[in-house]
Amino acid sequence: MAEAEKVDDDIQDLRDRFLNSEFDEVTFEIDGERVAQYALACGETSPKFTDPGHDDFQAPPTFVSTLVGRRNMPSDFPDLGGMGMDAGKGVEWKAPVRAGETLTGRSHLHDIYTKTGRSGRMVFLVTRMELFDSSGTHVANADTRTVIREKIRA
Amino acid sequence: MPDTVSNIGEVEFGSELPSFAPDTSTDNTKRFGKYVGWDSPRFTDHEGARKEGLPGAIVPGVLSQGFLGAMIHRWAPEAEIIAIDTVFRAPVLADTPHTITGTVTDIDEDEGTVEIDITITNEAGENRVFGTATAKLPT
């Protein structure tokens, strides 16, 4: 967590049970046309991102946010009683992702924390997919932050 | 600061990046849906989105995040974005003008990195998406 603060007991229980345990592994074939069309839609102008024929063609770093695993939560994660909303995306870039590569994405819950507002407690779940190329090089982390606006059941 | 920078020495603390008007059109979200994903009516069709209770079609969050990255690359073509975190505060409505602004909030000349705060704002001046990025530039 970003700040050291008191953690509710039910959240600490979820953290103890679920953080940092891999629950999904999936492979992705990186298609050059998909990369180029992603870059163009985003407004990229460099041929490094938009032209699959460019010598240094690679995906914009944010492209890895489009790689979706089979599931976003562990199969035995409890129903927290509210509808999950996409609260944000994060990317840590470590090496270029290039067309033709096969990436392996391994997902785990990276963080669970709460914020309390006027409408009550919000639970944030951060799912991290670690992405590796075929040589085992760690090329990126892609985080998805889901917020659930409802009091968690103990 | 010039409209584009090529190395860390050209970056000034507190300076603003050139603003960028992202393509929020449904033509663009349809293309995104066709080639990348997120082709649900909520992203590509106003009427379909209204049937889901939305005020109109919205831009996928992953596309909004991509807008932020493109803005940085337009400003610093040689930059490597090594981290970017995006907070979706409210939907970005398709087919409505939005503006992306960015400010340099930190510079580490030894590491060759800059920190940038970036915001997508609608015509009413409401912040819809907020991001922070770390980019590495040639020294």
C-alpha cells in the first residue's frame, strides 16, 4: 500500500489470503497490425509505433493494458457485495514489446486497500499481470485497479 | 520550453507540455473496437450506450490511457515511458471535445527521467482522467 495506515480486519484477512498468489497464466501472440492500429487510435505519430515495417517497430508502452487474462480475480475470491468498476490502469515498462513475440502473462492480486468517502467504504483491488517474453525476460507489468463501492461483508 | 524536446537538458521544471486534443470520435472507438477490442455498444454507439444507462458512448479507459502516452511521445519523441498510472475519475464521452494537459513535476538529470502529471479535461473543465508518468530521455 502507498501509505502506512490501519487496515480493517476483514481487508487484512483478504490480504493475507490472496496477495501475491498467482491465479492465472495466459499467452498472447503480439500482432503487428493490432499494435499499429492501437497506436494510431491513441494518436501516436512515430513510425516506430505505427509502421509494422519500421526497423524499430514496437508497441507503445500502454499497449500491454489491452492484454486481458482469462480472469481478473482468483476463482475463490469472495463476493464483496458491490459492482466492480474499472478505477484505473498502470503500466511499468521494462523492455520493448515487438510484433511476432509470444508473451506470457501471469496474474496475481498485488494490493487490496480501502478508502472511505461520503458514500461509505470503497475497496480497491489491484490485479497485476507480469508479462514475460519467450526468453523469460520480464518486459512489463500491467495493473488493473478495480473499485467496489460497498461495505465488505466480514 | 520548445514544443518538442530531445534530451533531458531541454526540460524545465514546472513547464507545461503542448496540449493535445485526443480523437474521441466514435469513428475512432469503432476502429479501436475492430482492431484492438472493447467493441461493445457502450463504446461505439450512443444509442446502445444509453440503453445501458450511460449518457452516451464512452471512450474505453485503455484508449484514454493510450492518449496520455501519445501526448508524451509527441512532446518528447525519444522518450521511453517507463511507468504510467492512470486514474479513471469519470467517463470520457465520445464525440465530445476533450483536452489533455501535462506538467513536468520533477526532473532527475542523473537518471535522465522526468515526472509528468497529465489530465484529460472536458469542455466544462471537468477532469475525467488523471495520470502520472515517468519518462526517460536521452541525457
